[in-house]
Amino acid sequence: MRIVDARVIVTCPGRNFVTLKIVTDEGVTGVGDATLNGRELAVASYLRDHVVPLLIGRDPARIEDTWQYLYQGAYWRRGPVTMSAIAAVDTALWDIKGKVAGLPVYQLLGGRSREGVTVYGHANGETVEDVLVEVARYVDLGYRAIRVQCGVPGLPKTYGVSADKLFYEPADAALPSEATWSTARYLAHVPTVFARVRDEFGPTLRLLHDVHHRLSPIEAARLGRSLEPYALTWMEDPVPAELPEGFRLIRQHTTTPVAVGEVFNTIWDAAQLIREQLIDYIRTTVVHAGGITHLRRIFDLAALHHVRSGSHGATDLSPVCMAAALHVDLAIPNFGLQEYMRHTDATDEVFPHGYHYADGYLHPAETPGLGVDIDEQAAARYPYAPAYLPVNRLEDGTVHPW
Ligand code: KDG
Ligand code: MG
């Protein structure tokens, strides 16, 4: 079998998605997500101009060899653009391998290690009262884990707190909007929110919180300590993770578990944090960390060091990424949680898929391959629209330095 075509499809059914569709001479096709929020066209060009020509004529069965060829062969290794492009190829090849074998991809990864993939969604609101309503909504939907984000009194807008509810779209403008940040206001407010949530919903509901890289290590240590009475499952991205040493300081001061990794692209970004057991959950996912092949490598390293998976699954990760993530989640021994922010109806129409939610769990499709596709005619009705993530400034106007 040979690859005869690879199409890069950019579509905006409510938000931008970049998808690679690989076609073989025997008519078997595979899809991979290549979406990089706010930088979508860079990956589309990387694929179209520099990867697709290398794929034509290759044997689609050689997944590992193709991964190494694209990673080592580029000379310029790593980075979100390169790794999202490699991820798209890798994911599409696993889809093809599953279809050729007549098996869902999780069977090729070793088979089912659990009955379903436990997911969490975002309960967010401007006020604590709004947040309580949203937590109740997720509890009613059967969710067993809920991420809680609240507006901060005195700040006009807080990243991660959107008007959207079951889905989540932070890329809110054709040019980046700007938000204001105050660490003092934030640190004073967050523990009061969790106190109310625990009061209302009891001690066992799994609660999470995303700091979105806004703190320094000592500030994050203080937050973690102040949240200890509320027994969070994790505090996410407490500091920017370019400097793994910063996590040592957090660890010395708090028992609140730490999750990190949605912006990581390779095992090298995560290796020190995992090896030194500075984190509890690694949140890399298929599209931004080199596809199923490389994600599995990261999770295997994590499994040796008491670190569980917690893959990113916000709305900007397409249904193709979600489908692929679920196959990995079902198979690995050290699965922790999977983030699941739903897609809009328009997105679901463009990406017909067989995974489904029931009672707090997601279940991948049982059909051969990933169980997801792209409807190219529907995709063509939604042309690319520029959209950027906001920029954060301190109250004195400084671009937030970490
Ligand atoms: O594109 C950025 C979003 O995916 C990000 O803001 C979502 O932090 C996020 C999360 O944990 O879902
Ligand atoms: Mg996050």
C-alpha cells in the first residue's frame, strides 16, 4: 500500500481547525488533527509545503519510521508547529493501520485497560454564585471531575472564564484582545471559591483548577497551600514550565497535586519534571505532542515515575484529536483524567465521529481506526477566520512576564 494523496483542510465551523487527510492507493484514508490555536496557518503551510511532498509514495504502515523521518530529517527539531504537523501525519497513519487491521486503534495499543475514559469539564462563572450553578450542571450531567474557574473581583475579565458553557473558546478576536491581571486579587479570591464549592458539593467530587501559567513559583506554592483544605485533584499550569526547577519550590511547600504540559511538544519538555517527580499529571495530548506514537512514549516515561496522564481536551483540539486521545487513554496503564470540552454543532457536523459520552465517561468508537472523519464538503462552507488568544497585562500595563 502507498500514500497517493494528502490534503490539508482548513475550516472554521465556529473556530479554526487544520486537518490532514491521507489517501492510499487502495482507497483507505486516515485523518490527523494539526490545529494550533492562533497559529493555524503556520502548521497548514508546514504540512502543505514541506511534509505532503515527502509522504507521496511512502508505505503508510511504517508509522515509527515515518515519525523518525519527519522528526530527525527536518534537522530543526521540536517546537509546536513542527510537532503538530508530525502529529497530524502520525495520527492519520494510526487511523489507516486500524482500518487495515479491522480494529479500533486502542486494540493496536494493547487493548482496553478500563471500561471508560473519565473526563472533566469546565465550570466557570464571573461570580461564585454563577460557578455553583455551573458545577451543579456538570454534576447533573454525571461528571465525576470538574474544573472550577471564577472571575476575580476588581478585574474586568479573567482568562479561562468565558461566556461559553459546555464548550470553551478563548481565541476571542481577529487581533489579540488584552486582559488585566492582578496576582494579589487572584490569590485572595481563589480559596474562597473552593471553600464554597466544597461546602455545597461535599468532600469527594474531584475538583481541578487551571492557573494558566500566571504565577511565580513561590506564589504558586502559596496558592497550593491555601487550597490544601479543599483537596484538589490538581492545580494546573501554576507557573510557566520553561523552567522545570521552579517546580521544586512548589513541591517543597504544598501537597496540592500539580498538572502541567498542554503547551509541551516533546518528551524533552517533560522529562525532568517527570524524572524528579515534580508533577503528578502530564497533560500533553496527541496534536501538540507529536501524535499517538510520541504521546505514548511520554506516558510510558510518566508511568515509571508515578505520574498519570491528564490530556488537554479544550474545544480548540478537534474531534479528530479527541478521538485519537481516547484510544490512548483507554489503553495506557497510568491514565488519570481526560479534559472534555464539547464542540459546537457546526464542528460536530464537519467531523462526524463515533465516540460518545455517558455518565462521566467518554467511550471511543468501536469501528476500525479512530472512528472519526472530516466531511470535506461541509468543511468548505466554513472558511478560515483569523482568531487570536488574548494578551495579559499587569495593572500597570506591563505584559505579564510569566
Ligand atoms: O488554546 C488554548 C486553550 O486550549 C487553553 O486555554 C485551554 O488551558 C486550557 C485548558 O486547560 O483547557
Ligand atoms: Mg490549561
